[in-house]
Amino acid sequence: MHISLDGFVAGPKGEMDWIKVDQEIFEHVGKRISESNTALYGRVTYEMMESYWPGAADKPTASQHDIEHSKWYKKVHKVVLSKTMKGTDLVNTKVISDNLSNEINEIKQGIGNASEDILLFGSPTATHSLMRENLVDGYWLFVNPVILGQGIPLFADIREKINLQLVTTRQFSCGVVELNYIADRT
């Protein structure tokens, strides 16, 4: 998840024009997501992804990143958190409308490789719901060198302290710093 230095994941109106991405970040992210076969989205982010990624590789101007990510997106199992969406005819997609904790824990148990991640893409509302249920096992943050001053915070409505353990860091040439934390539940 991209985040500003002051903790926002989007501007006040959902703006994300401040996020820095480049080939170095695309390659790094591509390696990590290729190891996962489950992606979790909120409805808004899912609809945005669904409108672009399935056909991104077919465009004449498709970059290598677009081709690779489109291929991954088509095969990954998608989970969408939504109270309004119906998922009966969605290909390779499960919609969770209620019983969030039970449903997510069932998905976690069903993943073949215990070290495999369920990757949550964007989706601040979905992230907040998962945090309230203590279902986030780690935070993969890309801290952008910008202070927004206001916007949609990543950490909103936190009811109790969450201890984290830093696993890795990486600085990219564009000034973004990756911080990879896991929840310390000891």
C-alpha cells in the first residue's frame, strides 16, 4: 500500500496523483506478487482493477509491467469485500459481504502454502475493516516522500495497540521507501 509520510493513502477526494512508481518498483512488486495467488480488494478498487487489468496486455502500447501484471491478474484468485456487490457470476472471484472474520480465516486456512500471502491492494475501507477484526498479519508499505496534510488515513479507528516487527526495508531511487512489517502477536 502506498502511503504518504504523514499516514494518508489518498488525498481528501481519493487523489492518488502523489504516488511515485517507476520500473524499479514495478519489478520489485512483480516478484512479490508472483508468489501469491490470492488478491483482496474493496469494491471500489476491484472495479477499478477489473476495468483495466484483464485487457491491459492486449493494448498496442502495453509495457512489460502491464503484460506481466495482466497475466497475473487474470489467474489470481480475487476476494472482494463489499456489502453491495453480488458475486455469483464473477470469474475466479469471491465476494464477502458479511462474516468477515470467518470468511477470511477460511481463506487463510485454504491456501496451500503456509508462507503464501493474501495481498490486499489499496482499498482503505477494506483495510480498516480487516484491521478492526485483527485480520491483518502484516503491512507492506511504500512510504512516498510527500506530506499531504489531509486525506484518507491508513490507520483510522484503531481500537487497540498493534505491535509490529520490521522484516525488511528498501529504498528506491525515486525516493520511496518500502517498509515490510508483520504483526507481533506474542
